[in-house]
Amino acid sequence: MPELPEVETTVAGLNAEVRGKRIVAVWTDYRSSFHATKENIKNPYYFAKFKQVIVGAKILETKRRGKNILINLDNGHTILIHMKMTGHLLIGQYTFNRTTNTWYPTVAHGPLTDPFNRFVHLVFTLSNTKRLAFSDLRKFATVYFFKTKNASNINDLKRLGPDPLTKEFTFAKMQERLLRRANGKIKQVLMNQEIIAGIGNIYSDEMLWRASIHPLSMVKKIPPRALRKLYAAMREVLRKGIDFGGDSDSDYRNIHGERGNFQSKHNAYRRTSKPCSRRGCTGTIRRIVIGGRSAHFCDQHQTHY
């Protein structure tokens, strides 16, 4: 699932490419009887309302809140997109094949033709003739709109914890947030979006490896000196993820269809049975399952508190 760095990379790309453009049309083949009464575009009745509200509106800016993309429009509405497991946005020239009811890149070569970019289920046509397409292999994504002024009351936003890269997110703030789940395992607590927003499986593994903390450590037992290392590691790892354009170990691609490079910087995530890369460490990367999610860690230098 795209995490904070991937969403931040996407938002930066959108602001460079679509800010000031009008949405002149929107198409989707998302349809699900499971969503028949729900307020998202997988409900055809809701999509009709969605289309009525957003077509003709100008894109003012795009923001990130946790793992959510917020596209603010000039008509007082905001489009919320959560990319979930396999979703990513793409910008470019696309052609519609009426026979197969599918969209494909107009150019025959280039990043947009990457096989991971071919699962297009939502397309916004923009006033500059480019299209903003959403590729989503497993169709888990969430897309809906709301009145911008009501953002603080939206369930997907109001429950989120603070953003770990803001100036306001001090060490004291991180410590206070983590201690809200004092008896929890640190790996799970880091991924709890109500505690801190934006961290998922990849980056939690990497920051715990860097901070030398075992993923099963109980929050209240981790000493302040180790938490300070975690705070520094958290901000460093997330910024590094952004600097390298996100992690494309799986499906994620940026809006131009290109892979990020953070996967080449992994020290723990998906490095099971490989030697630890920490200088002087003789450990091996192990994998365990915590709360249904994998956790990768060094069996030597990561202390179990």
C-alpha cells in the first residue's frame, strides 16, 4: 500500500501537472453491488452525483493528509482519493477503446506502458486534453467528494493522528502519541493511523531497524533514549522515501508511470534471511507476523524491550 512518501510524491506531481486545469469529463468502470448504498464512486448512483459536482470545476491545489490525496476544487468541493493496496494516479495522453471498454496510453512506448499501469478504472479528462488516470489492480481504492469546509468532520480525516513530518511533530508529541497505546507492540502502534498518520509496513520496518528497536517491543518499556532514536529515524526514513520518489517494490508508480527508488535502500523490509547491512552487525534479517502483517528485523542489533 502506498504510504506517506508515495502519497507525498504523487501530490507533488499533481500540483506540478494539474493545478489550474478544469475537469471536463470523468469516466469509471468501478461498479460493485457491495457498494450499492455507499457514498463512493463504486456505487453508480453516487458516481452520477460525483460527476455532476466535479465536471466543470477547476483544480486549485492538491494536498496530502495521512495516506489520503485531497484535490481541492474551485466550487467549494474536495475529491478524496485513498489509493489503498494497488492504486496510483497517472497523467498523460490516453485513448479509449470502445470495443474493450478500456483506456490505454496513446504513445506506444514509455513509462505509462509499464504493465503495472494498465489497470485503469477511473479517468478525469482535463482542459489541456491530458487525462488523469487511476490504475488500480485490485480495485480497493476509495474515491468520493465532500464540501471542503467540512473536511474536519470527514470520518477518513478526523480520526487521523498528526503528520510525522510537520514542525509541530516534536519528540514530545511522538512520545505522547505512542503512549496512547502503551501496552501495544511498537510495530502495530506505528502503523495505527489514529496514532500517527502515514506510516505503513515498509517504513515502520525501516525506522525500527535504524532505531535498533525490535518490532515486538512493548511501547511503555522502550526507554527514552531508544525513543529519541526512533524519532530521528522516523523523520529521516520518511524524508529519504520522498527523496527517492517512493517505494516501487510492488505496484506503486508516480504520476508519470515511473518507478520510485526507495526499494533499493531497504535494510529490513523483504530482506528475509539476508545478512544485516548495519556496519559491524553479524545478524540476519528475520520475518515474523504481527497482527496479520509481516515484520522484518535484525535478530542481533534490534533490542526487544
